[in-house]
Amino acid sequence: MNTKDKTKSKKKPKVSMITAFKTIIWPRRNLVFIGLVLIIFNRIAGLILPWKSKALLDEVIPSKDMGELYELLIVVGLAILIQATTSFLLTRILSVQAQYLISELRAQVQKKVLSLPISFFDNTKSGSLVSRIMSDVEGVRNLIGTGLVQLVGGTFTAIVSLILLIYINPWMTLFVLVPVTLFGIIALKAFKYIRPIFRARGEINAEVKGRLTETLAGVRVIKGFNAEEQENKIFERGVDRLFQNVKKSLTATALMTSSSTFLLAGIASTGIMGIGGYFMMQDSMTTGDFLFFTMVLAFMIAPIVQMSNIGSQLTEALAGLDRTEELMNMTPEEEIEDRNIVLDQIDGDIIFDNVSFAYEEGKEVLHNISFRAQSGSVTALVGSSGSGKSTIAGLAATFLNPKSGVITIDSHDISKVKLKSYRKNLGVVLQDEFLFEGTIRENILFPRPDATEAQLQSAVKAAYVNEFTDRFEDGLDTLIGERGVKLSGGQRQRIAIARAILADPKIIILDEATSNLDTESEALIQKSLAELMKGRTTFVIAHRLSTIKKADQILVIESGNIAERGTHDELIKAEGRYFDLYTYQARI
């Protein structure tokens, strides 16, 4: 059946902190625990300076005891050393682990993406997927890295500082709690507001990257049609959407920053100065106590402000995980159907039984297609553009799944066969042949990287690749550029055919396999393809009907139906649609 929408999540997931804790943090609990211990030591050491500052003013200076002064300086120095050491270890251990986690997640997402059906890629921009794999997982550094630990450490520091403040002066502490509480309420509301903004930012960013990827890939078309200005405007609109999104989040973060300045640095500090001054004038508070209180207050306020910044980072991380989780929840193509049949060896007998297909619901492009491609036979698919030839080839390659009807391979329903066991017997030369950036050798070896040099050379000669590589200074080790841009269309096609020959498949899909070759090259390729197709089930789609005269059966596809079928001679005698197409091409 058609599975176009099966890979989509029913609703966009929202990753909670609890979910993130269970899936990301808990498996690394030992490391996080070490981080928490380190930050607790770091924060306790940080409180030594305020404590000893009080002792300096209230005890050491009045007593004029140099021994106590030296002892105080040693303790403060050791505390600073502990702070520096724990800070280094925190960054070194957790940041490295965070980067490892990012690499691990990227690999998992990329693996997931490659497990999805072709229909997913047909409806998703490649640049968007690049963003999903590379950018969306970046935020998790704040879950396993210093971000989360700093959040917990900041909470610990704030609680300990609050206890000390109550101990020093409960009335001053009570006053401080009012602006701190107000700031906390504002921060929570801001986090709730910016999470969907961060999520939308990832989606907009993916769209912009997707368009940019298309622009760079199609630069020759853009320049050929003098469309640079048009593309610039499209990209500028996308960038502006991204800017507007960032502006919204900056408004929320600016509100938190201004609130912290007004409530914490302003009202709290000013009020404490006045109240503390009054208590000292009443001799109910020493100078050391006041200094101790203000320094500890700074220790409580600093992590609260820091926690608001870290909270933004964690909110952004969870938004990125939302998008990643949405992708990870999609159903792999191997699981869309109940596939449990493993084919070790196949004969290649393929039957289409009343197969219909639709890319979109209610818009069938194939209607009740039935035919048999016997093992080792050649089935040619011909017809006008858009008639459904490539769709039939896609179904035979298991890139698509029927909406109705059954396709069988050696009497097995192909929808029940494990895709890997089927595709290891499959070789394809697609209409839009794709070559990877690298050398000619690497591209031909792609399906069989462990092939011997003799096997490689055999495929090279069979596809007549050596006819042009022998003229290259580096031969098969010639770099071909992105998508083989440094080669001609015919050269790229021959490399793709050599790749299929080296794969040595039982079933071959040749979609427009000789359409990019000149007449001389095509004649050479036809000889090699004839040798390749011996004993293999082959589907051929070709515009040049002269190339399929020897096909065992020719199916004429029109408007998603089989209009005619038979051998070349039979169809010529019938003087139907095939006869018209053939004689028309012969006159050109």
C-alpha cells in the first residue's frame, strides 16, 4: 500500500526535562554525578572568601594577630586553588563528554534518516535534513555538559547562600526574597514563551539551509537564466523570517536581563544598603556581618541570574530535541510493512498483479498494472513522459510501495520481504545518475568496496569507461568534483553503468540508461549491457526505442495503464501506439 504519510508523526512531540533525563542524562549518571560533586566543591570553596572577609574585619584586624592573618590568607588561597582546579575539571570532563554525545546523536539521526523510505526524501529538502543532523543536536551539550551541572550547582549555591543569609540577618533576607521571587516568576513565564520560538527557529533555519543548498546545487541554472537577483530575494525573505524569530526571543531574554538588573541589582542591593546601614548605626550588625551578607547575597543572586541564562540554553536544547525526536519517531521503511521473509538467493521472477499507485491520496498514476518479468528476461517500458514508466521501475526497486495489488518476487509478496535481502540482489542505473565527490575509482567501487582490481577493471572495460579515463592523467583516480560536475553526461552515465556491472546483481533497473550517450558511445554500451543482462531480470526504460528491439517484452505505458504489450516485431505489426512512437523516432 502507499506509505507516503506513514513516516510522519501524528503530532509533534514535546520533549520534557523528565524524558531528557531518562534518555540522555541517566545513562551517563556517573559522569554527571562527578560533575555535581566537582561543582559543589567549587561553590563551597567560593563561599570561603566572604566568610574569611568577615573574620578579617571582625576578628583578625581588631586583634592585630599576624598568625591569624597568615592562616586566613592560606585558607583563602587554597579555596581559590580548589575553585580553579574544579572549574578546569568540570569543563574538561563534561565538555568532552558533551561533544561525544553530540557526535553519537548525529550518527544515530543520520542512521535513522537513511532508514526512511524514498517518499520521505521526495517531500523533504536535503538542506533541512542537514540542519536536523548537524544543528538540532548541538543544544544537548547543555544537558550533559556544564549547562545542566551549572544549573544544579547554581541551585545548590542559592540554597546554601539563603541559609547563610537567614543566619546572618533574617529581616534583611526576608526583604531580599521579594524581588528574587518576582524575578523567578518573570523568568518562568519567559521560558514558557520562548520554547515554541526556539522550535520554530530550528524549522526556519532548516528551510533557509534547504533553499541555500538548492541554490548552490543549481548555480548553473540560476546563472543560465540570469536569475541571481530572484534567488537573492528568496534567500533574503528566509533570512528575514529567521531574524524576526530571533528578535522575538531576544525580547524575552532582554526582559529577563532588565528584570534582573532592576529587581536584583537595583531594588535588592539598594534596599540592603539602606537596611544594613540602619542596623550598623544601631550597633545590631557589625561591619564584617554586613560585608559577609552582601558577598553571600551576590553569591545567591549570581547563580539565579546565571540560571536564567542556562534556562534559555536548556529551553533551546529541548526545542532541538523536539525536532530530533520527531524525526526519530518516524517509521523506518523496513518496518512500514511486516517484513519477515529473508531471500538468500533469488531467481528474479517478478510479477505485478493488479498494482495501482498514487503519490498523493486520490490521484492514481498507475491503474491495475499486471505483467510478469520472468527470471533472466528483459522487460522494456516505453511511453510518453509522465506515463508511469519510472514509477513502475521504482516499484520494482522497492523504492515505492503499491497502493493496492501485489508485487511478488519468486512467488513471495515483496511487501513481506526484508528490503536488505532483496536490494542486495538489485542494481540500478537511475535517470538522474548520481556520482559522489571523489575519484572515478571510488564511485565505481561504491557497491563493492572490497572488489579486486581485476573485477574493477572488468567492469571498467565492459562499460567502456577506460575509453576516456585512459586520456586522463590520473586515470581512474581522477577527481570528478561534486556530483561528477567535471565529467560529461555520457561519461557520468558510463561510470554509473560500470558501478551496476561491478555490483553483479540478479535484478537490474536501467532507467533511461543510455539517454545521455552519443550514438557511438551508445553502440558500445549496448554491447556491454547485452552481456550484463544475460541471465538477469532487467527492466529498461529508454527514449531511444531502437535500443530495446531485443527485449523479451515491451510494455507501452499510457496514462498509468498498459496500452500495449509484446515483442518489438509483434508491436510493429500491430501498428498501434508503439508503431507510432517508433516510426516517429525513425524519421527524426
